[in-house]
Amino acid sequence: MSRQDGSDRTVSAASVDDSTATLLHVDLDAFFASVELLDHPELVDKPVIVGHRSGRSVVTAANYVARRYGVNSAMPMALALRRCPAAIVLEPQMSRYKHFSDQVMGIFGDITPLVEQLGIDEAFLDVAGARRLHGSPAVIGALIRRTVEAETGLTCSVGAASTKFVAKMASGRAKPNGLLVIPAEETLAFLHPLPVGALWGVGQTTEASLLRLGLRQIGDVARTPLAVLQKTVGEASGRKLHDLAWGRDPRTVTTEREEKSVGHEVTFEHDVTDVARLRSELLRQSDAVAARLRGAGLVGRCVVLKLRYADFSTVTRSRTLAEATDVGRRIYEEAAASFDTLAASGIRVRLIGVRVEQLGDGDGQGLGLWDPDDDWRGAERAVDTVTARFGRGAVRPASLLKPDKG
């Protein structure tokens, strides 16, 4: 797997044959940190971490200088600062990141309409139909990198291949600020020397299982009988890993994004033992999730509660509704019912969250002849109207106005 500090960076020669590499994966380099450095150019050569400077927070992003000290995103901030005591910590600015993300995705859309946004900082592009206007895939990749840097000041890395899986791996190898093209006929030569951990779907547990079989490189996985893989990691996973190891990935670029869940969660500065405070937070999150559902015209049937305790153990509990909903009160009641089964005496909670899954179109879906939540739905939509005019927080449940009890 490509190291996150860019030390194994690989880029293509100008003469590479790119005629079959029409799927591009474009990934902005250390995106959050790079946006912050636009405002702090004097810190470009210093280790920079984006996140809240608190023992309870995690690293949101780190620039490549900090990564050389072993600092990575999602790492506890306390550990990151032990590894790199000289790091400069900058508070995240999500509105800034969204602004630059929208700008970059607009650049991609000017190249081809076939853009599949994966997150705030990466996307797949199918440029097969854009070659007549913009040139070969390698030329288009270079054009994207130049345009993004010229218009935003940010750099990005581009992988080009005949499949999405290989294109994504190629962009990772090209980091930072590089272009790597893998022609179809060179796919196996590129894949097979890489470690098994580079395969999609191979986490620590699966990697350990493969290593116990003596499978250290992707080529070893490819040459292993399918039945052996399936016995080791399961039927579906074995089939998937075998296909990927041979470079088989039939997925195409999908322009429609399907929302799979809507949720909110919070990590507390200090462990919380007050059940009333935790219930109040559940109510706040449930209302926020419901507002997002209504704003997107969605309803959901499955309410999931997430708790992380002081020892970092995490549990989830889900409840499926008879009828889909976008009502905060209903979401809260289901989440609270799950919470009651877990709220033992002496509970110490580090994180709490609520999300709604099994989403569908909210235009009348899930509403029976008699809707028990009709009154609440009307009240919450009235709150939506007030919020749209006066801002969030103008109207809140009375229970949320009570002071916390610590």
C-alpha cells in the first residue's frame, strides 16, 4: 500500500501509452491541511496538523511534513503530538473546505459530465468521451492538475487506468502532486508486486489471515486457488479479493450519489456519566437528523444508536420502524429506547451518536392511512420554516433549554 508520507511516490513517463486508461481517480493532496496552508504560507515547510488541540480529539488531517513523523488522520491528537511535539495545530474550518471542494468538482465537471464524487476531496472521472475535446487521458490528467493549482492554489494527484480500483491505487502511488498512468496491459505488472494490504477490503484482520497463509503480495493472492481464499476469508470476500488481484473490476463511474444514512455524533471533552445530559444530547441529535432528512426529501426506517465508552469500546443498537419517518421525536424515542438498554449504573460515555438508515423518497413514502406522528411532523416542519428565516436555534425543544448537569 502506498505510504501516506509520499516517500514511495511513482509517476509516469511522458511517453506512456494511455489509450486504455480512461478512468481517472483524482485526489487532492492532504486537502484540509493544504487549504489551511493557503492562509499560512509561512508554515509550508513545518509539520502542520488540523484538528482541535485537546486530549480527546483526533487528527483531522496532517501535511506531508507531519506525516513523516508518523502522524496520520484519525489518530488521537495526544499520540500525534507525542510523535511530533513541534507540530503546529490549526483548528478545522469546514466551510472553507466545502468552498474549495465545490470549486474543484466544478473543474472536473468542465472536463467531463461523468464525475463520481467520493468525498469532499476525491472523485472518479470517465474521460473516454472527453478525448476528442481535451486530448488523451494523460493529457487530461495533466490539465486537471494544472487547472486545479492555477485556480485554487491546491495540488492533486491523478491515477489513470482501465478500472476504478487500479486508478485509485495509482493516484495513491502518485502522491503528492503526481500523475501515474497504468495501461490495461500493465495492470498485473503494477498490482502483483504490491503488498496484500493494498487490496480494497483488506483490513488488519484479513491481512493477518492472508499473511498466515504466506500471501504477502497481491500476486500471491492471485495465484492462490479461489477455494482456499474463500475458506480463509469467507465466500464473498474471497471472490472479491481474487477478482481484484487479477485486476477485475467491472464498476463504472456513477454520477448519481445515493445517501445511505444521515447521522450526527459528538465526542465529549470529558467522559459523561449524567444520563439526563446524554438523553438531552440524543434529543438534539435526533432533531438535527430529522431536519436533514426533511431538507433532502428523505425518510428512513432504521434508527441506530452509537455509544463509545471511556475505554474506547464502541457499541451500536438499531431499531427498525414499521413506517419510515422524518420526525425527530420518533427518531429520539427509538434511540432513547436503545439507550435505556445500555444505560447501566456508572456508565461513562465518551461519544454518542444517532443515525437513520434504509433511506427512501419522502414524498408520501411510509405514511399509512393513520399517521401517529402527524402532529409532531407538523410542529417540526413549522420549526423548519422558522429556522429557514431566522437561523438554527431560534426555536428548540423546551427540554434543550434546561442547563446541563455536568
